[in-house]
Amino acid sequence: MTCHALYGEHTVEKVRYEEMLPHEIVARRKGFPAAFIGLGGLEWHGEHLAVGNDALKAEKLCELAAARSGGFAFPTLWYGEPRVARLMEVSRDHGDGIRRKMKFKKRKFTESYFGTTPEEQIDFYERLVYHVLVEMNTLEMKAVCLVCGHYPLHGWVLPAVRRFNRTFDDTQAFAGIEFHYPAKTKHVGGDHAAKWETSYLWYLRPDCVDMSVFRRRGREKLIGVGGIDPRIEASVEIGRKACDLIVEGMVRKAAALIRKVDRKRRSRK
């Protein structure tokens, strides 16, 4: 059974778990019991991209993968990530350009202000993700694919994924940055708010990209952008081609995890 919702005059397939009725969930789960979950947060991504770029990108990729596979897009994890480590506002704001643009106070991005060390915040996030994975098991998902929109999250969640996969055999999980899902190709890459991330969001959420902010500023140095200049090489078409390969890889990974669970189940009989 395919779940549909009526919005205005358009019928749209439901892929978000939280929007489904119980009978819709049970029917869809029989076909492809996989959860796709985006991980991200709020961080500067240049003047041309929404500050929620990482989570917005991951969220839409999860929805596309759920639609293509018949699985589920679960709510994106927006909060709980470390805020005093590997964050543009903290470790990459040389010259305070970001804080000046955003009118932020430097003292509020410190360990003393949060009252926790980077290590403590990383440990908290790892435990939070483990909790989410166990929840997916209770909801009878056989596969969980985490998409780490904010790249540092990948290293921080891997211990949780490994512990979960050792503990449970009726659900298996995988965590990857978007470019970890497809086979290695020149058509998919990673950066910070440059060619790749700009192209991804331009395709996935064009309402969250505004390249016009750079009009008549073609030679101006970009603040908080790392990689190939998006003013020169980013495009919707690059994003479309890359995202199609990423989504294809996500579906393939979820199917492999489901097969792994089924093999374990058969071996126990």
C-alpha cells in the first residue's frame, strides 16, 4: 500500500513517519522496513545559504530515499550536537567575520558559557544518537541510514552505530556523510558552503539559496566558505546529478542492511 496525502489539488506520497496513520505505517513497513534520518544543526554557511543547510540537505535526501525505496523519512535531528567544537562560529571564524555579520557575542561560544567541555558535548551526542537507534529498533525498522549533513558528526556518531550493531541483530545501522553513500565518483563531493553544498541545496531546497547576495561582489573574499567558489561553479544541475547518485546509494545501503538482518534471522532458525 502506498500512502498519499492531499495538499490543495495535488496528491503527494507520504514518506514522513510522523505524518502516517498506524495502518499506513504497518503496510509500508512490510515492504521496506528502513529508516532514513538526517543529522544536522544550525551553523553559518556563507551569506548565500540558509544556516540550517546541513540538516535541510540531509532531510531532503532522506525524503527522496524514502520515496524511492518505500521506506520512511524520520524527523531530522537538529539539536544536541557539540556547540563548542568543529563549528564555524567557534573554530573557523578567523577575524570574527561571521560573528560580526550575525551580531553574535564571542563569549557565548565557549566551554565556560555552556558549562561543558567539547568532550562532554560529544559524549552527550553519541548517547543521544544511540538512543535514537534503539528507538528505531522498537519501531521494528530493520535498517537505519543516518545522513550526517554536518561532517564532524560522522566521527562522533560512529561509536554509537558500532555499539548498536553489536548489541542488536534485528536492526542494523549505517552512518555516512552524503558522499559516503554512492560509489566513488567525480560527480559527488564535499566542502563547506562552496561548489558542492551550494549545488546540493540549490537543487534540494532552492528556496533556501540566494546567489543574488553576491551581485556586484564577484571579487570579494567569501566569509566562512571552504572549497571551490560557488559563484563560479555551483549549479542546480550539478546538485541534481549528485543528489540522484547519493539517493541511489542510500537506497542500496538500506537494502543491504535489510538483507543482513534477514540472513541473521534465517541463521538462527
